[in-house]
Amino acid sequence: MTVLRPVRAGNAFEETVERLLQAIKLGLVAQGDKLPPERELAVRLGISRVTLREAIRALSDAGYLDVRRGRYGGAFVTYTPPQPDAGHLREAVEEMGMADLSDALTFRLAVECGAAQVLAMSRPAEEQRAVLVRRLADVNEAGLEDYRRLDTAFHLSIAELTGSPLLATTCADARSRVSDLLNAIPMLQVNLDHAAVQHQAIVDAILAGDPDAARQAVAEHLEGTAALLRAFLA
């Protein structure tokens, strides 16, 4: 989880909350699953365990985590994304503003197209190829309740497999900016079937080592998502 990167000392508490909340809302830690151990998290975030505990307590108070003590204890994710609803989508867009929405979609298009292009150029090794194929299988086999979380994992894996923490972090940030909107889009089977075809095209291009086709496949997929957003807002 590259989103769990070191925070800046001046805003350690606030940025720790932001990092943990991003991991939770992106589904990188699924509902009912436990955050990494406290010692590991503190090292990854570059903070003291006191600061980490304060951040976890704040997220627990806000209803995102359930902190349990004892041998099998830890911080367990309790957050459940709201059910897809066109009304919630409009509310989220109104809160964001159309200008910021357009900027967020452009940002996501640029970084995810770039990640796919870089990965295709790198001629991924067998282990990397296996991870990408497995992520694709996961989202293809997902039920509606898990689809968005596994779709996120698939998209972010492309950036992570490039081996660039900066690129992976940027793609996670881009996805975070639109995650509430994507979660609010009603699930339409015809759209999910179309997305599966587009996901396959992305993977095929990357595995074939064709950066131009990979970039184009991602662009077509993300432009389709943007069109769907506009359709439900019309």
C-alpha cells in the first residue's frame, strides 16, 4: 500500500489521518480486515506510535475503525461505502464543483495513461505479469458489493508494478479524488461487461509490450467512465 508513505513532521497527525483514511476509502484494507500492526505502520509512516494511536483513535471515533484489544486485537475497518445512488452522485458533484471535477478527471487520465505506458515499456517480468492477471481475474469475478474495491486494486496495481513509488502514490491520489463519485454510480451490468472488455484490452496491451496501445486502452476506459458520470448528472 504505497499510500502509507512517510508523512511530514509539521502536520504528522493530520497527514496520518489522511493516509489511513485514503487506504480505507480506496478499499486497500477491506471492511472487516485489520490495519497493519502498529509497529509496522509507525515505521512506514515515519511517525511515533503515540501519533499513530491518536490518528487511529480519531478514525475510531469517526466510525471508520473498530479498535480491539488483546491477543487478536488491532484496528479493524468498519467503513462501508454508501450504496450507489444517482442522488448521492449529484450531491458529491455539487460539493466538489464542476471545475474541480473536470480537473480531477483530467488528472486521473494523465497519470493512469502514463502508468500503463510506462509498465508496457518496461516489459514486466513473469511475477509482475502474474500479479496483473490476478488483479484482472479478481475484478472480473467480483460481486457487486466488492466490485469498486477490486476495480480500484486493479487500476492501482498498474502503477505499483512500474516500481515507481511516486507514480503509484500519484495514481492513488488521483483515484481518491473521484472515489466518492465512482462509488455513487449505479451498477449497470451492461457497463460492467463493457468495463471488463476494456480492462482486458489494457492488460493485453501491457503484456504485449505495446505502450501506445496501453495508453489508448486506458484513455478509452476512463473516457467511458467520465461519459457515464455525465449521463447520470444530465
